[in-house]
Amino acid sequence: MRKLIFPLLIIVIVVLTASLFQINEGQRGISIRFGRVLKNADQTAHVYEPGIHLKVPFFDRIKILDARIQTMSDQADRFVTSEKKDVIIDSYVKWRIKDFSKFYLSTGSGNVLTAEGLLKRKVSDGLRAEIGNKTIKEIVYEKRDAVMSEVLTNAKESAKDLGIEVVDFRIKKMNLPDEISESIYQRMRAERESVARSYRSHGREQAEITRAQAELEVAKTLAEADRISKVIRGNAEAKVAQIYAQSYQKDPEFYNFFRSLQAYENSFTSKNDVLVLSPDTEFFKYLKNGDAVPQTSK
């Protein structure tokens, strides 16, 4: 009897070791028996939560799956827009396992690489359909968020048959092939040059208007100044004439004498001046006849 205790103890330890298994945090486990996933009474797969569990030794095999959110990146691919132009879009998808039994069966024993390959095909098909209905301008400037939202909705629905829940989909960047980039840059450059020409033309037009207005203001100012100067000059000449008239009325003879002296002074301003006049002319009245000089009253 004592000889059997040790072998029995060994068998118990082996059986117990084969029956116990551990699920770490962030993982889930499903039991596979004879190639089939063990299910609960409600026909849903029995999923083991993190912790230590028991299984039927030698018959059950535990498949441990990652229950955390996964990121599928490096999704750069070429798509065709509604303009029949190629665009290279780099995106990423965040997903996690929702139905562990379905995921295991649809991906070939829960192979993550197989799952991502199938998911990538579904996401690419949805993105291709959306890009095919949009122009490059719409994708880049106007409807990028709408495209991502629609692709996410379609991916969530189509990934259900893989037992996958798509959490998020984002477009990281978009590039254009070199030949298309050059044509777009040329078109953008032409559009900017057209806008620049329009601005320059408008600027020249405004400059001409401003210059014409300035010249008109200058002409108005000069005309007004000339008018005022003529008025002032006319008033001054009238005042001078008035003064002369008053002077003449007070002493006509002296006035004539004073005017003659001014005439002599203006006529003989230079030694080279020569006047050919008759000596009997009235001009020499006060030069040849001293008695003709008027006497001022004291």
C-alpha cells in the first residue's frame, strides 16, 4: 500500500498541474475540446476571465486571446477619386475582439495576422467606395471627417462576422503620386497667379482713381488760389487808382510833375538808353522849363 502512495501522489500532481491554467490581465481564454469551442447553456462561448481556472486535463485546450484594443497601422494604399486621379492614403484602425468564439473560428484558430488581413480588406473596400465618390478637394478640405465617419460605420458592421469590434478609424495622411502632384501644383500656381493679377489690376485702377482725384484737388486749389490772387490784385489796383485819383484832385499840377519824374526815372535807367524825341514834346516840359515846376505850399 505504501508503495502505491508515491505513484498516486505523482499522478495527482500531474493531473492537477494539467487541470490548472492562468489567464493574465488583458487576456481572455476559450476552451477547445476535440476542435470545437466549448459553449455555455445559452450556446455562447465560455470565456475565461483573468485569474486561475480549472479545465478537463488532456481533453481541453485553452486558447488565450488578447482582449485589449489593437492598432492596425501601415495601411498606405492607392485609391482613385471621382476625378479618376490616384491618391495614396495612409490610415490606421483600432479594434478588439468582441466575440471570442467567432473570432477563433473565422480567423483560423485565432490568428491575429489573419484577422488583420481580413479586416484590412473590409476597411479598404469601404474606403475605396468613399474615395471613389469624392474629389481630391473634398477629401482634403471639405469632407475628410465625413469620409472617416462613414468608413468607420461600414467597418463596424462588416467586421461583426469576424467577431471583431472596430473602435476607431483615422486617416493619418494623404499623398499624391508625383505626376499628379506636379499637375495640381501647376493648377494651384495658375489660380494664385490669376488672383494676384486681379489684385494688381485692381490696385492699378485704384491708384489711377486716387491720382486723378489728387490732380483734380490740386487743379481746384490752384484755380481757387489764382482767383483769390486776382481778386486781391484787382482790389489793390483799384485802391492804387483811387489813391492816384485823390492825389490828382488835391493838386493836379504837382501830380503831373510827380508822374513826369517817375517817367524820367523809368526812361533813363541806363547810360546806354537813347530816346529820339522832339524837344518841343510835352515829355520834356519840366526839363527845359524850370518855371514850370510847381511850387508846394508851405
